[in-house]
Amino acid sequence: MRQQEDRALLPTTSASADAGASSSAGRLRTAGLVAAWYASNIGVLLLNKFLLSVYGFRYPVFLTACHMSACALLSSLLSAATSSKPSSPRKPLSRGQAARVAVLGAVFCGSVVAGNVSLRYLPVSFNQAVGATTPFFTALIAYAIAARREAGATYAALIPVVAGVVIATGGEPSFHLFGFIMCVGATAGRALKTVLQGILLSSEEEKLNSMDLLRYMAPVAVVLLVPATLIMEPDALSAAAALARADPSFVWMLLLNSSLAYLVNLTNFLVTKHTSPLTLQVLGNAKGAVAVVVSILIFRNPVTVMGMLGYGVTILGVVLYGEAKKRSK
């Protein structure tokens, strides 16, 4: 009788062990994805700053064109590799959907260019502080375009978001007005893309995941950036060729930088898929703080107590905003 009971318990024990192993493997996979997301995001940010500000390659539009070309190529390769699976059918875009994606691509392109331009003039720490105000611009643009109202507590949480940047601006020893304008423009552009995406691709039939959207937007960005580079930075290609001849490592830096730009989007998509929205928000806030610390250690840009206090207030406001949004749903 005792032996029969022991045998009955064996499958349960085995199932529990399998579930534990699966859970551990899932946590390890998520941790690996988060590490890759942090590394690619911070890596591309720091390498952009190095190339545009330290190394002396002062062509942000050309650099963005390289990024978008890599995104277009690698997105297409990934799509070709996964579309062969029966579980991953892909429908072509309708004409209306393609037009809406083209609008999103143009906005996306403009925001990335503005962000790269700002890195020529601003330290990464201040760039990240301004970038953290994205929720403020999202709420403002959503109200202006779609008359979308938020709860009073949500709007109240935006006060420290803006106040923190005001404090950080006053305490930023490397402040540059044009760089600041470009950084604000990049932040507003990201918010505009988010709002437009919610409006233009709102129906279930038209919704696209972030990687499919990137696959369609990146070629639009390339089409816009190639003539923009020829007009705004006519000597960019010759300067890149000259640098490549003088320093072969420049080519590898450019290839690494462009590949990281794609990996940022890929890892962000995978982390979003394997975590909750709240976890993603916490990880995003922590990522910005890590980027600030690493950039200060690498570039040795001067920082002040007021500047760091302002950044802290902004991050606090972003956290409060996320909590208020969650409670209002």
C-alpha cells in the first residue's frame, strides 16, 4: 500500500521539478534580454556621442541614414527568416495602411535625426534628462490632436517631470541652446509618433507589432534621409571615406553603431513581450539612470548637484505619472 502511494507521488514531483526548471529558464531568458536591451540602448547612445562629439564625425543626418539602412536590411532579413514558418503569416499592407505608416516613418525619422543632432552639443546626462519628459509631451499632444483627457492626478504628476528639467537646465554647465532645442524636438517627435500610431493604426486589422512597424518605417526613413544628407551634409560621404582610409576602425565603429540601432528595437520588442508594462516602465527608468552614470564615467562631462537633482525630480515625476495612469484605467 505504501509503495502504491509513493508511485502516485512520483509524477507530481517530476512535474514540479519540470515547472521549476522551466520557470528558472524563463527568468534567465528575461534577464538576458534585459541585459541585451540595456547594452544595445546605452551602447548606441554612447557610440553616437563618441562619433559625433569626440571622434569628430559631425554628420548626424548621415549617421541616422546608416542606422535606418541597417534597420531596413536587418528587419527584412528577420522577416524573411520567420515568414517561412506556418505560424507567422504576413499580410501585405493596404494602400491606406501604407500611407499611414509612411507618415509615422517621417515623424520617426525626424525625431531620430533631432536626437542625434542634440548629441553633438549636449552631454548624454542632460540629453537623458530632457528625454525623460516624453510623458509630458505625449499627454500634451494627445489632448491637442485627439482631445484625449487624462485624470487630474495624471496631469499633476507631470508637474515634477517638467520642473525637474527646468532645474537640470539651470544647473547644466554644458548647456547649449541649439542642442537643447533639438533634444526637445526629438522628445516631442517620439511622443507624436506614439500618439499618431494609436490614432492611425487603431483598428485590430491595422495594428502592427513594433518590429513589423520598424520594417515598414525604416525604408521610408532611408528614402527621406538620402536626399536630406546630400542637401544638408554634401561632404558627409567623402568625409566618411577619408576617415575609413585614415582609420580602418572607423568602418567597424560605424557598422557596430548601425547594428546596435537595430538591436535596440529588437531587444525592446522582446523585453516588452516577456515582461509586464509596469516592469518595463521600471526597467526603462533604471536604464536612463545607468546611461547617465556610464556616460559621466566615460566622457567625464562636468555635472552639478542641481543638475542631478533635476534629473532625479524628473524621474520621480515619470514614476508618479505611470502610477497615476495605472490607477486611472
